[in-house]
Amino acid sequence: MKAALDTQRALSIAYTPGVAQVSRAIAADHTLADRYTWAHRLVAVVSDGSAVLGLGDIGPAAALPVMEGKSALFKQFADLNAIPIVLDTKDPDEIVETLVRLRPTFGAVNLEDISAPRCFEIERRAIDALDCPVMHDDQHGTAIVVLAALMGASKVLGRDMGSLRVVVSGAGAAGVACSKLLLAMGVSDITVLDSQGILHAGRDGMNVVKTDLARSSNPRGLTGGMVEALKEADVFLGVSAGVVPEELIATMAPDSIVFALSNPDPEIHPDVAARHAAVVATGRSDFPNQINNVLAFPGVFRGALDAGARRITENMMVAAAEAIFSVVSDELAPDRIVPSPLDMRVGTAVAQAVARAAANPA
């Protein structure tokens, strides 16, 4: 609300009787809702509180402050209104049905802090059910910024990104999405680990998502655990809780890249990793090279809404990563492979790139 409600006339326009004219117009032509309401510019930030930050399943009430903070970031970095919604259910049917019923209220859905593997099903079904952009930020926001950071690190080291041998520690929301986006970008030598070790074809006890990822990754056919995975690897990407000993980082290839993104405690302290790695990044603001989703999601949604897109596609995600990288492409250094999350150039650059990609899907 931008107009002051400090006169009788202003009040009569904003509410009765003036608002009735707007309602009549929309009732006669539903497309006018985009012009006369905020729905098409409103992002619903939706969570069931089942996987909140590093806190785990803390429930919807405790998740609400996180969704409120996320909504504030949308406004600050993309000038988009956002509303936090926490749901007292973990049932995928009920979550998707709720979003369908609320659809007239918003123009896009940011799914947040929903545990794996349910998050994959919920996002897929919400995309199918809704005619508006839907993105699970824990998956794709992370993947976009990781891709941008790997572009930066590769350029700093003079490496072809497609030739890198990557180890991903974590096969949840972020690990799966990062692996898939890197594979789509031609990074073919990716080994993914969960708490039981390396994902590989034929391993027992994997869910459908992990089984599919095992088929498309691990071209070397590795088995075992972190010891086997990290030997001579170029990149370590940590997106799950747990500690990686220094002696394992020391077994990586020369001029290696370490992204230790677990919060609040990285898998390895960046100062320790830097004894062996050429480029180190974390998810924390008190160390250089913070890989933070806020570099991606505000601009991604702003660009999608500006373009009138009904889907956030892989091409749009790649465009977002390239835009993030472009902001610092002339300022690159081992301790500056991504922009600061507070760099106000980023949101605009990402939004414009995403809108262009939406308008030109080829």
C-alpha cells in the first residue's frame, strides 16, 4: 500500500464504496486481476518446517521466522512482495491441494525448508498443478549459486569446467539439484555420496531419486566412501552435515576447489582447507566466497514474473548463474569467485537474464 489513507476520500477509494468498482471489473474480466491486485507480483514463501536450516524438523511455527526473513529478502533484493505461509501438514497431497486452493492469491511459489525426498515430489506436483512459477529454493537456488561459483573458480584457475572431477557430499535437496545442474552443463565426472557412501548402480537401499542420480553420475564406477571419492578429485562440494578430515582434502588433485557449504559448521574449516586447496568457499558470511542463495532466488523470481513465465526452466537457472558470474567476471580472485550477497547489482542482472531466457527458451 503506497497511498496514504488519511482522508475520507482516500478511505472511500481504498475500501467501500470505491473498491466495489474494482471487484466488478475483475468479476467481468478475470485477467484484470493482474492490473488491479498484487497477486501476480506476490511470491508465496511456503514451508512445512520439516528441514529448516541446520535445525531439522522443527515444525511450522518455529519455521515462520525463517519464512518472514525470506520474504524481507525478496523485497530488498528484487522489490517483490512476498508472504510467508507455514503449513501444519507434511502430507504431499495436502500441501499441493492447499497451494491449488490459494492460487488466486499469489503469482509464484517459493518452496522452502521441506525435507527430502518429499521435496522432490511436492515441487514436481506443484509445478504440474499450478500455472505459475514454482521453485524449491533449497534445491535450485543453491544449485544456481554453486554453478556460478564453479564458473568463477574455474576461470581463476584457468580450468575447463567440464573437465573437472567433482565430488558431492550430500544426496538431499541441494546435492541432487547441484549434481543435475552441473551434469546439464557438461560436468560429467560427478561422484555423489550420502550417509551410506557413494551412489552407484546396483547399491541397495536407495530411494528413486538416488537411484536415478546413480545412473547418471559416477562414470568411474566408484564404490566405498569419502576416502575413495576424494582421491585425486578436483572439486569437493559439501551440502550435508558432517566433518571431512584435512588428510582427505590433502589427497585431492593439485589446485583443488573446496566448497564446504554446511551451516553453521562447514565440513572443514576454510583456513584448514586452504592449506591444500586453491579456492575455498563456504556458506557463511564471516569467510570469503560466501555461496548464499540470496544471490539467486530474488532475481530468478523477479525475472520469471517480469516475463510472465509459467515455469522456471533449466535454461533460466543457467542464465541466472551466468548473470551472477558476470557481476564479478572482471574482479575475479581466489577469494572473490562470487559477488557479495549485498551487491545490489546482482538482483537486477539475474532478473534481466532470467527474463531474457524465459522469452527465448531456445
